[in-house]
Amino acid sequence: MAKQDEKTIGKVHTGFCSYVQDLPSHPNSEKLKDLILAYNGIIDLGFDLTKDYIKGAVEYYKGNVREGDKLTPCALGDS
Amino acid sequence: MSDRSNAKDKEGKLIGAIKEITVTGVDAKITDFAVVGNVPEASSAHYAFYKCKVHADSSLDLEYRVRIHLKPSLSGAETTKTTGKMMHGTTKDIYFSAKPPDLGLKGDASYAIDYVYLDAKDPRTGAWVNLRTYSRLDVFKVEKKITCGARTPHYSNGCELLKHYANDQCEIHLAEHSKASADYGAGKITVAEFDFIAKAYGKDINTICANCCTPAPKGRICEEHDIPSSAKAGTSINIGVCVENTGKIKANYWVDVKISGPDYSTTLTSAKKSIDVGKKDKIYVRWDLPLNLKSGTYTIDAVLYA
């Protein structure tokens, strides 16, 4: 057995991050609205949410990916 | 005053010495004769075998020529070297090299430098004039050429010698050649062994010695992966890692895929997959995302093995 190569080959977004990953490139206010509904327990998106996640989603919506990454566990800025 | 008496010529006239002139000979010379190494038979390059030092005349600027006489004569050997014009009082090292052809030797053969001649060019006529002749007995050897199957001075055969210096792809490039050169300089291999390696420079050693060496598998992680950008906890996804066979042989490859994210890390090992030379293929691992996996971005790192 001989090691030939080693590198980072990609990223996978799950839950909230998967949900918001296209917000910076395709701003969609309906998604933001659903996030708020899920945060308030009115609908279930399949993942837990915090206030910071909502704030982060707004930053993604505005195209501020770095600011969004600071508020969430997502790394959309370098994916 | 002269102590020579006057003499008479045929016609009875007196002939007398009118002035004496002191003549100083040209004092150029050669010192530091030395054999600097052996040379290989069927050589791929010129190898220095002899050196000496020319001391120019103390007052004249002249061009010098050094000639050596070899016994027996050796085809491909330099026997004459000129110094170019030397300033008076200076010295210059002169090296003689040889690139002998295939002599069909059964073993190493001894050669001697038995005479060394120092000539100077007469600046008035352009003719070479012999100044000094040195009788010497400086011996060097022409080493029997190395072959793939026969024992060499330091290895069981020429193939083993090449394999020792070749890289894992059975090739001799600059780094491998440099290593051999350093070993030759350190006396770890002979000039014939070094020349055999030099003949393989830039090549696969199997082109010198057929079926001598098997290259190691070689591969790299290429760019065309098959990775979903998102996944849901509690589901499974396949992660395809692009692998390219950059070696010379078909080989089995496998990957370790490390997935790390918020409070989570796992390493998945793929099955082995055979990939042809020069081809790209994807090697898959299956990631079963735990039900309680947190929202986040998970980084995927791959390590390729062969």
C-alpha cells in the first residue's frame, strides 16, 4: 500500500445549510418567510433553527455570504 | 674577455670574435603529472584520465601545447592539448579525456602515459617547437563495459545497478543521475558503472535492460468528482472520487474519504478498483448520514492509495 495523493475534494451541505445554499445566487423571499415560519414552529423544514440562523439567512439573501457564514454553521463562502 | 683565439678562413683572412651574447633558454615546464581516473569502454561521454600543470615562461607570452604518448595507443583518447596564449609567469592545468569505443575487452585493460611533451609556438613562424620531453610511467585503466546480465564491480548485474538508481517508475532523470554522479565521486561505483547509468539518462531502464524493472503504481486524485452538494440527515449518498492512473501499469486503487463538519467526523474506505494506464475513473464510498447529523457544511477530504 502506497499513499499516492491527498486533497480536499468537496463539501456537502446538510439541513439548514442545504436549504440556504442557493440563496446568495438566487435570492428567494419565500424561503426566508418559510424559515421564519419554521422558527416559530408553524411548519417543519426538517432541521432546527436559531435566531442567528435566520439572521444568517437574511445575509445570504442580501448576497453577504461571509456575514452569513459567521452567523451559521455553513461555509457557503468557500464552497 | 674571450679566450678564443682568432682563426683564419680559406682565403687566409682573420676571423675574430667581436662580442659574446648570453642566451637564456625558455624556462616553461610541466609539473603535477597525475592520473585522475579510469575511463569506460564503449563510453557514452568523455572522461578525464590525466592532468598536468603547464608553467609559462617567466618572461615570454607564448602559446603552449602538451602532447602525451599512450602505450598502447587508445582510440578516442585526447593526446594533444593546447593552452592558448599564456601570460608569462602564469600556470594552467591541462586535462586529457577519452571516450573509448567498444574494444571487446574481457577485463579491465591497463594503459600507460610514457612520454609527455611540452611544445611552444614560435610567434615569428607559427611553428611548434619542442621545449621539453618528460619520460613518465603513469598508468590508468580502461574498464570493461557493463552489461545487463554480467556481474559489475559493485552489483550482481547491470540490471540491478540500474534498478538501484532508477526512480519508482524505472526511470533515470536528473535526481537519479546526480545521485549516481555523487556516488561515483565518492568511489562507491566505478566509472564503467556510472557510464552505464548515464546511458539510461532520460529513459526507462527497461529500454536498456529488457524486463529489468517493474514500475510502481502511480495515481492522482483528479478533479471530476461525483459529490452531491447537499444531503439530508438520515439518508445515504454516494461520493465518487475521481482517480487517474498516471503510472505505467494497470493498478488497483482505493480511497479513504474523511468527512468532517460540526461535531462530526468519519472516515470511509472504498473497495479496490482497477484502473487502466492513463485512464480516469471514479471510486465510490457510501455515506450514511446519521439521523441526528447537525445542519452544517461538511468537508470531504480524500486520500488515494495504490
